[in-house]
Amino acid sequence: MTEGKWFIRTALAAAGAVVTMAAAVGTAAAAPPSSDPGDVGVQVVGGTRAAQGEFPWMVRLSMGCGGAMYTESLVLTAAHCVNSTGPNTSITATYGVVDLQSSSAVRRTSNYVYRNPGYSTSAGGDWALIRLSQPITGAALLPIATTSEYNSGTFTIAGWGAATEGGAQQRYLLKAEVPFVSDAECRQSYPSMKTAVEICAGYDQGGVDTCQGDSGGPMFRRDSAGRWIQVGIVSYGRGCARPGYPGVYAEVSALATAIRAAAADLGGNPDPDPDPDPPGDTFENTNNVTIPDAGSAITSDIAVSGLSGNAPSDLQVSVDIRHTYRGDLVVDLIAPDGTAYRLKNSSGSDSADNVIATYTVNASSEAANGTWKLQVRDVYRADTGYIDAWKLVF
Ligand code: ARG
């Protein structure tokens, strides 16, 4: 179809600068009523209210756009939300609240805007960075996708934009989920969409979408480690939530290199992977267990819960066994399924006291949750001791 007509969608400034980008404004047919009769209201278009803290890196910009905290000083938004690159003290960013009128809102003024110099409606690349005059120390950050691996599945969208096509801006942050739409399918709606730098999402039947005022905000999903990752930036659509017209988003992974380069010039990028393997969850048992002399094996239990998946390949097993002749002792770690991992063999010639050591066990084939046991057996006569304490660090 005559796609040329449909671009625009600019934020309608809730306060201030309306950035207009191109052409004709489609006439507002009413958005398909989306089906949420509920009390909370139907929002983003077809969404619901986000909980305070649910998407902590969401930012509302005073020109009537959304954004996401990229670093403590940089907000990632859409190019079409800003006018040009250069010093700019006219934008206020509101952070930390779902309710824009909350007294606990954190506000910052911009001091610089970087607008993707390659951006145009015909080329795509709808991103910009806004630098705050003061960082928001400790702000939650939304990492950006740097590969295409997350350009699929179901995405979350959120913003304070209109909840119906042509509707008012919202006081409370709204959220919704929308499925990925392939480039091929999206091109049927928008023949000139830039498949290399744009990604589409929405239902064939419409009903759920971002809308005016959501621009610049993130479209995101969970990564393979379960963390939120930004895959899109709200850019445009024909109307909002219309059947056959998904939302079009700047494709973050395709733009990530340029975003990183710009951020480096503006003061820096986020830590690459702040905490890939978060500080180990530790489980400990400090109850003493007597080790019978030349007797049968005894065990001490640790019940592990609250973890997901398997134990790591570098499970740390720290043991503190008090004994007057450690060569007497055979020590095993018993996984919840009964598999034994030998930590230490006996040795008639090792006459030293105590076993105070940390062993690394490849336990990656074991479920993390369950009861783990430290099993100790004294295989020679004469000396005695006890398990003083032991712990597992996942
Ligand atoms: N450009 C719009 C804005 O400024 C967002 C449009 C998104 N439209 C859509 N149908 N997904 O807020």
C-alpha cells in the first residue's frame, strides 16, 4: 500500500516540544477496543498498569517521549523525539516512579543530546542518547541487545503514551506484551520498513500496541539468563493497535555498535556484564557431627532450595573437619540424587591434623536444589574427630 503516508507518529508533548517528523497524520479511526474491561483500565493500548519498580529503568521525557536508562547519565530514546545533536538543557527526565505525579519522582535536566546522525524516516535508525546534567546514582539500567538472538518471541512494551489512538497521555506507566512479527510479514504492512534496522511487533488482529507518547521507550524481553534486555525502541506505526499494522521499533541489536560508540564519547558505557555469575549462593551447616573411630560413614546434610537449574561446574565445597590424623578419613560430597563425588581419599601416611580445605566439584549434571550431604568415614583405628562445619557455594 501507499506506505509513504503513514509515517509520523510523533510524540505529542505532554509538556513542550513536539518533535514532528514527517508527513501526514492519519486520521484517527478509533482503536479497536481492547478487551480488558477490568478495573485497572486498558492502556499503552491494550495493556495494564505496571507495578512500582517493575521496570525500574523506565524514563519519561518532558517532550512527551519514553526512554530507558542506559547508564546513570544517559537515557536511550528515539531520534525522532529530539531535534538535533548538541548542548540541550530543555529536557527533563523523570525516573523512579510509575506515577508521574509522585513526590518521589527523581528528575534530571539534560545537558546534551546526541541524535543518530544517520537517522531519517527513509533510512531508519531511530535512536538518540540524552545526557543528564547529573547522574542518577544507583539507577537501574536496561542493557541493550548486541546480537540478534533476542529478536524473536514475546516482548514487553511500556510507556506513558496514549492508551487509545488519539487518546490522552497517561499519568501511570502502562505495560503490555506483543509478539515478534517477521520482517517479511511486517513489510506487507509497511513496504518500506527498514528490515535491517527495524523490528516489528504486534498481533495480526491488533488491539495491543505502543502509541503516541510511547516513542523512545524500550521494547524488551528476558535474555537467556532471565534478565531484561532491550531489543527495540518505540518508533512508529500506522495509528495504534490497528489490525494488520504492528508497531515498528528501532532494532537495537543492529544499532548497538553505534550506540556504544556514541555513549563512549558522552561519558561511557555500562559495565559489560555487571554480574554474570552473581556472588555464589552459600549454604552452610555448622552442627558438629562426631566421626566414629574406624566406624561406618557419617553424614551431615545441607538442604538447598531457591536455586534454579543445575549446580555449577565449579561448585565450591568448603569443609572444616577436626581430627587427630586426617589420613584416616575418606570424604565425599553426595549430591541430592545420591551421586558421590570423592573429595579426599585416605592415606596411611598423612598424619597431619584436620581437613580444612575448599574443593571445587564439577556438579553441573546435578540439580542444585535438594539435600546435599558431606559423608565422612574413618577407615583406620586410633584417632578421632568430628565435622565442625561445611558449606556449599553455588
Ligand atoms: N512515534 C510515536 C511516538 O512518538 C510512537 C508510535 C508508536 N506507534 C505504534 N503504533 N506502535 O510516541
